[in-house]
Amino acid sequence: MSLRKGQGTAILNRALPLPPPGFKLKVNVLHARTGANPLAYDDLREWIKALEKAGELKRITTEVSPELEITEITDRVSKIGAGGASHPKGKAPTQAQYTPGGPALLFENIKGHPGHKVLINQFGSERRMAMSLGVNSLDEIAGKITALLNFKPPTGGLLDKLKMLPQLGALTSAFPKTVSAKEAPCKQVILRENFDLNAFPILKCWPHDGGRFITLPCVHTRDPKSGKRNIGMYRMQVYDGQTTGMHWQRQKVAAEHFRNAIRLQVAANTTEDPLHAMVSAMAESAGGSVSIPDGPIGGLPQVAMGTLKGSRLEVAVAIGTDPATTFSAIVPAPPEVEEFMIAGFLRGKSLEIVQCETVDLQVPAHAEIILEGYVELGELRTEGPFGDHTGFYTLTDQYPVFHLTCITHRRDPIYAATIVGKPPMEDAWMGRAVERIFLPAMRMQIPEIVDIHLPVEGVFHNLMLVSIRKSYAGQARKVMNAIWSLGQAMFTKIIIVVDEDCDVQDIGEVTLRVANNIDPERDIQFTLGPIDSLDHSSRLPNYGSKMGIDATRKWKAEGFDRPWPAMVEMDRETKERVDALWSKLGL
Ligand SMILES: [Mn+2]
């Protein structure tokens, strides 16, 4: 489903020696979290109970179809409270008891799937997003995550170790705990043969979608080079009962695991220089994303993807995990940090994991459904179209194929899903959480950043508003280039930079500043580079141009020689006099 891992992202684990001014690391929360957190949700069912208790969940007992109907209902509910007049359908229910985003929905009567349930919109409001991580406000999480990413095991003398003790205590909760199959609810039912994915109420989301898509999967892979485990969220198109697409976009961590498997395999196969074989395999197959024919090209031998057939990368997919684990799959953490640790840290309680039946991977023991299997290195298949979070369909493209070897699940499994489409939808709240949570870490890379805002209609990668503390000529352009080099923020199509006296959360204010402050030919900067796979307008898939707008005040030092006017504002004395009069004015 391609949830964008928001662009406040690109958390790199290279900490600066000193935090930038104004940055307050909330180490105190670490001290408070030295034991297991009894409030952590162990599984999806505890989370559903908590949502219901808080009035944040609605059970739907009327029969509905997983084909299109759940989407239409959820879409209307997601848009409750979303900007009133701009509501696209104009017929959403308007229950005042629900915060913007509407309630989470538990469908209990699914046409064609008696006994099955579908949970959707679980993260679809600011309150639920905070609840899912056990905090009152997302800012509470920001300090904790930053501390986690900066954590380095003590290597120095006794004094260094003593200084680290409080953090070490807190971090024990971050390490996952392996449990036996007997203790793992996700293995209550084990299906090694004659299983059929179609048993689950997997949604067909939009009319022109290529089929049914698993939209909230936690996809587990292991880097064949480093051994590090990863969880990412990549939509999966159901081809039949035993195979799906695996839509990991080329810049995602699991796609790199896939490429590392290809690199190792071609290096093993070649009779010539293994490094040269790896370079050729990447260039000829566009990083493993394009099929190339077997046999010589131009009379010369080449790395044929066909020779990779039979080589595999193991994959396991968890559906319906506790909310912190689901969220960890979309968190833009550096590949070195395993999501098991992020989930444990967010929960304040170790995540229990269990060994898979047919592949050498570990998965959350309390998940509702586990799909085990592999992708074959030389195999690609047409995936899509899919109604995406851009508000447009993404076109068909070639992606790896996931072959199932086993399904395990809890008794009466609850199928967790989301839908994406024209914003705002559930992913808007998840993206907003990522934006808030990672702002401090982004500031550690680009310390002059004061605030950022990814307007929901900018669908995460199209538009970033940035305010900076400008200290030298040309700094707005330096900030643009820095953002375009940060993890997934590299995809940002339009970056708008304003001075720190402009509140980037106020789109009206940003519009006024930008439109007034720029001389377009002078202040717009274009650059070329990687483009989000979902972009339908770039000259080539995945490669195209980006634009930065420097809407900061221009300095003489930047060649601006005209006087710059002050903005219109009343003086403080007059304001105070009118404040005193205000109640008498009858306004
Ligand atoms: Mn990761």
C-alpha cells in the first residue's frame, strides 16, 4: 500500500557531538521507563479493547463486502471532520462524538467470509495515533526515539559506563524476547499445505485495482550481507491462494536485501571478477527491478537474471500485530536499527517473537496471521494498478513475487487492513506522527531547521514546508540540498523554505510569504535525482526533477540591493488599548 515513511525522516545514526541549540533531549522519560510497561498492548485484541473503552471504535455488524464496500464506508468515515467544505463527497456522516478521522472500524460480518473480522482505520486520528504508542502527545515519543537512535553501547572507562546506566536499563525493554511455538498465539493454527490466502477477507480497494491487496502487512526480511532483520510495510497483490506481489519500492530496505541476495548470487555464479559481476547485474537489471534476457548482449556474455532462478530470499509477513509493531514497520529508521527494538522501545516492553515454521525468520508471537515464504531472485511479475495515497492509481510495474510455504494464525483471526486514496485517510495520521516524531532527529542533521510541515494534500513526498534560522547567504539552498540527501526525504518534489518567523503549520501564512517574497527566476532551484515510484508525472519512472523555492527574505549578501519592507502589524500599545476596550464594543 506504499505508506510513505514521512519525510521528516532520514534519521541517520550519525549523532552530532553536540545537539543543536534549542534541542532538548528528554532523557527523563528514559529513567522512568526502566521496567516493563504494564500498559503496553500485547496484541491487536488488547488494542481493540482499549479503543472500544475510549469510545474510539465502532463495530459494524451489517453484512458488507470486502470488495469496494469496506473502502467506501471507511473513506467516508476517514473524512469526518476533515476541513468541512472541502469534503469531496459531501455526504459523510457527521457524528460530533468522533474526532477528525472518525472512529476505528471493526467489521464483523463480511460477505463471503463468515466468522472473519476486519479492523481498519485503527490509527486514523491524532488521539488514536498517540494512544497506540501509549502517550498523550506525539512529542513525548520524539525524545525517546532520538535517544534510542543515539544510544551507543559504552566502550569507554568506568565513568562512561556509569553515565549510560539509566539508558541501559530502559533499553532492555527494546530487545525482543524469543518464545517457544507453544507460547505463541500466532501458531494456534498451522497450515503447511492446502492453504488458501483467499480464505481471509482481503480487500479489493478501488474499482480499477489489479486485484485484492494486503495493505497493512509487516514484511520481515533478513539482509543476506549483514544478517540484520527488517520489518517494512509493502502492499501485496493477491495473485492466487499461494502467491502475491511484493511491492517493495527500490529505495526500501527489503529491496536492498533482495539486491544483496542478487549480488551474492551473481558473485558466486561468475567465473570472472565478482565485483564486476555485481555492478553489471545492478546496471542491467535496474537494481533487480527489470527482467533482462538470458544469453549474450552484443556478442558478449552478461549476467542473466534467468540464472538466478531457484535462488531465494526468505520472507515472512505478519498481519494484525500490536499497534507499536505495526507502526515500527513504517518508521524511517536506519537499516542498522531492527524494528523489533523500535517496537519494544515504543511499547516500553520487549516484543515477544517466535521462530517461523518453514523459513529462518522470527515474527511477532502475538500476531493474528503469519504468512511464510520466499521471493525468487530472478522472478518479476506485473503488479498493479492500485488506487494509491497520491489520490491517483499507480500504474502496473514489475515487482518480485512472494510464494507462500506456510500460513499460521490465531483462532478466529482478525484481519487488519488500511485503505489509501485521496487524502485525508488513515495514513495521513501515521505520516503526521512520523513527521512530529522525527523532527528532532532531522534537526540533528540540519540544525538550522526550526519546523517542518508536510501538508496532507502533498501526499508526503510532493511538498515540504520548512522554516529555518537563516544565518548566512545561500542557506535556504543548502537546506534544500541537505533534505534531498536525507533518506526518503530525497523524494521531496517541492521544498519551500521560509524564515523562522513564519509558522509552517499555517498554510495561509506560508502562501502569503512565498507569493510575496519570491522573484521566481531568481529563487527557484531545480535539481535532478531519484523520484518516488508513485510519481506519474516524471519523465522516467523513478527518475526526474525536483524544485526548491527560497522564500526567505533576501539579503544584500545575496545580491538583493532594494530595501525590504516590514510586514504590516499594529503596534503593541494600540493593541493593549483595544484589548481593554474590546468587551465594551459589543463585537
Ligand atoms: Mn528498517
